[in-house]
Amino acid sequence: MQSIAIIGGGVTGVTTAYALARRGYSVTLFEQHRYAAMETSFANGGQLSASNAEVWTHWSTILKGLKWMLRSDAPLLVNPRPTWHKLSWFAEFMASIPRYRTNTVETARLAVAARKHLFAWAEAENIDFDLKRQGILHIYRDKAGFDHAAEVSKLLAEGGLPRRAVTPEEMRAIEPTLAGRYYGGFYTESDSTGDIHKFTNGLAAAAEKLGVRYLFGRSVERVDSDGERATVTSRHEAGEETLSFDGLVVCAGVGSRGLAAQLGDRLNVYPVKGYSITVNMLDAASQHAAPNVSLLDDETKLVTSRLGVDRFRVAGTAEFNGFNRDIRADRVQPLIDWVNSCFPGVSTRQVVPWAGLRPMMPDMMPRIGRGRHANVFYNTGHGHLGWTLSAATADLVATEVERAGQAHTPRPVSLACTG
């Protein structure tokens, strides 16, 4: 297996292309946009957050969702209009609740492994992506939230990630600009932040030097495989074109479900919309008043990152509303209000809103490995931790491609996470 097609030019597809190119494969990447990282990898929260590895498959998530159902500004919002896709996803979500502990530990372990690859690649390729290695501070306003976080910390420790509890006084010492009253927090010094769009494009350029061929502006219409050869039919300005490859890796985010169906695989990825704002801090006072340490506010489900000197990113919320990509003012306003409340010295005069669709599996675990056909692979469904996990999952799927090429006879591999 020498020629590999990758569908998807987000952070997952680009890291996969890079990992395969380093192993000597001839890689062709299909991306519907003119550039890499133009959808979910464009303006996320910016966190490389192993400390955010807790999966959502917990009864408290269900209870909060029901409580917030009628609030348009709620952190978690579900469109009550039923669809088979949504109903099947939530049924599988609830069926995964018994694996909450196991999946949280496994996600933490995968996130810790991922940062080693990512930092090594960025250093080797000299990629500038506004990396800040000053940790992530989780903040809690009440005892209940803090106590739950203490239990989560035990699971993270099982996955190889230490984090420590901090008092309100210690929180102020870690991030002096944070306003408000808090019960306590947890600080993960090993976590970091950066600009996912800059990283992905930097790695894409490095992969191109290794021989990766990019077919931008290509909408993939059809995929097929007979186990020996895989074909990709894409549409571009001049019409349709079908190309043949030894293998195929689907890294298409929320589009992975439809492609998997064409290949005979079931991949119940659901698009969960998240919002972000980028606060352009053009004055020195705002730059001085903005935090340098990344934050995660568990009550509001918001995360922050400082991108360089003059940009402050705030992101979060989860909206189950199908493939709707609308940027709603009533969903953006809570992010602006949060900045005004927690960092009143930061001017929100110039704010750029954004929304993206997170590709989420019902059990919150990415799908990595072989499909029904021996030459079809998946690296998708990373949910809210796409960037955090991408380098590890790319390495895992590249290893699986190698194994498949070395095997004389195909062997079935589950689509479950192999990390």
C-alpha cells in the first residue's frame, strides 16, 4: 500500500497526511475549501487541553440539557425537533454512560501522548502558532462543581495527567487579571494554548515539502473500495474526476458519516455547533487587562486562550441543531458578557464571532482504525478535543496503515479507539 488518499483538510487530515508522508507514503489530500483549516479548525478555543479530557457521557449532562432546554443562551442547547440521526445519537450517548470513567481515563492518556508528537513536529518544522505553555486554570464558583472536578482529577491522574487544586488566593496569583468570586480551581501546568489555524497551515506546508499533494477546492462526491483499490470522485471547476489509490483515510469531520455509509461502515458522527469570539485588543489597556493563563469556566462551559499580544479567544457552548452553521447573536452575546464580567478592563469594541461544527461520536471517543474494507481507515469524531488529540490519532492511524500494508491477508479491526 503506497498511495493514500485523505479526505479532509482540517487539523485531523493534515496531521494524518504529515504522519503518513514521514513514513514514505504518496499522499493526496482532498479538501473542499481553497485552503486548509477553514471549518472546525479555523477558530476554536485554542486549548491543547488534556485537562479537558472528561467525556460528556454523564447523567449530569442530561439533567443540565433538560434544565436549559428553553434558554436560547444556555451553554448546552438542543433543538427539540426530532430527527432519526439525533435520536439515535442520544440513545447511544445514554448507552455509553456506564463507560464514562473508562473513556475519560483513555482520553486523558491519548491527550498526553498527543502533546509529545505535536510539540516535536512543531519544533522540527519551525511552526509559529502563538504557542503559550503557561497551563490551564479550571475555575469553579461553588462547592458542587469543585467537588466534581476533584473526582475528575482522579481519573485524569489514572490517564497520566497530574493537576492540582488551588485556592481562590492561588488562582489570583496564577492569573491576576481574573475578576469575580470563586470557590476554588484546578491548575494543569502541563497544558498549553495556541492558534489551531496557524498550526494546521504550518504543518500543511511542512507536509507539502515531504511530497503531500493537495487538491483544494474539491468536493468529494463519491468514494468506493473493493479492499484492494479505493476510488475518490471529486468535483471541481472543470467537472468531476475519479482517482484511484491503494488506500483511503476518512478525516472529514462532520462529513465522515455520509462517506462511511458509502463504504459500508456505520459512523454515527453528529455535528455539535460551538461558538467562539476573537477579541481584537488594539489598545494597551486591554492587552494589560487580558489573561495570559488559559481558563476553563466549567459553569458556563467556556474556554479562553491568549493568542499573541493583541488577540483574546473565548469559545464554548454546544448546540445540537443538525448541520446549521448560522452564527446567532443570542449565542454569541453570552461570550461577550463573560469577557465583560471576568475581564472588565478588556475592551469588547472589536469582536469577531465564529461558529464551527464539532464532529462528535455518541461515546465521545474518536474513531481510529480500519473500516469494513482492508484499505479503508478512519481518523475522525474527535468532538471538542480535535486539536488536543490529533497528533496522537494521526500517528495511530498511520501505524495501522503500515500494518495493513505489511499483512498478507486482511484482518478485521474494530472502529473503536485504539489509543
